[in-house]
Amino acid sequence: MIGVQFDALKQNILDRAKIMASVDEASARAKARFGAFVRQRGKNNTRARKKVSKPGQTPSGHTMKIHEQIVFMVEPDNVVIGPLLWNAARSRTTLSALEHGGDSLIFQAARRGRPAKTTPIHVLARPYMQPAFDAEVEKSPKLWEEAMR
């Protein structure tokens, strides 16, 4: 008799589904806040200027397209943060080369009878998202603590 009452009491107090739903919601909220903070710091790392940035410094946003295209998305197990591909055929290697360094291509459109041409180049790293991530990851335990309240 006592065991039945205890089991009924335990089911009413410790509703596992409700607790797990609450934890999942808090986790999604913390991931979204973390993604927003990293995105904002990444946007702030790109500077609007005409001058070319030095290797190792954050990139210059001459047209600020990169600044406008930094987004984040919360998935069940992680957060994806970074710039969107503008033109997948052209920018797939460009964004990676900008962050990590490497080979890329410069596309020059056809003008006044000149044919379009593609020039391969080597880009030295100008990281902007990894430093943003590293700076915000130090603050992430506080985000999780606040979300779990």
C-alpha cells in the first residue's frame, strides 16, 4: 500500500517529460543567445574601410556584404554561426580562405569587349569568426546558468 502511494507521489512530483521539455527549452534559449552574441561580435570584427587589412587582423568590409550576411541557426545539438554563401560557385573557397587562409579565385566580369576572367590568388588568414567564438565561449557558462533558472 505504501509503495503504491509512493509511486503515485513520485509520478506527480517528478514528471520526467515536463522536466526534459523544460531543459530542452532552456538549452535552445542558451544556444540562441550564444549564437546571437557570437554573430554580433563577428559583425563588429569586420570594419568598414577602404584600406586592406593586414594578415592576422580582422578583414575590412569594403562593401560590408560580409557584415550583413553573418547569421546563426540553432539546431538540436549545436549552433551554426557564420556568413552565408552569396554565390556558391564563387564564394565557397573565398569565405574559408578569408578565415583560415588559402587559395581562392578573383572573378572579373566582362566589360567593354573584354572577356570575363578568373585569377587564382593565395589569401593570408584574416580571422573574424573564430576570435568572436573564442571571446564569447568564455562567457557561455553564465548563459547556461541563467537559462536553467
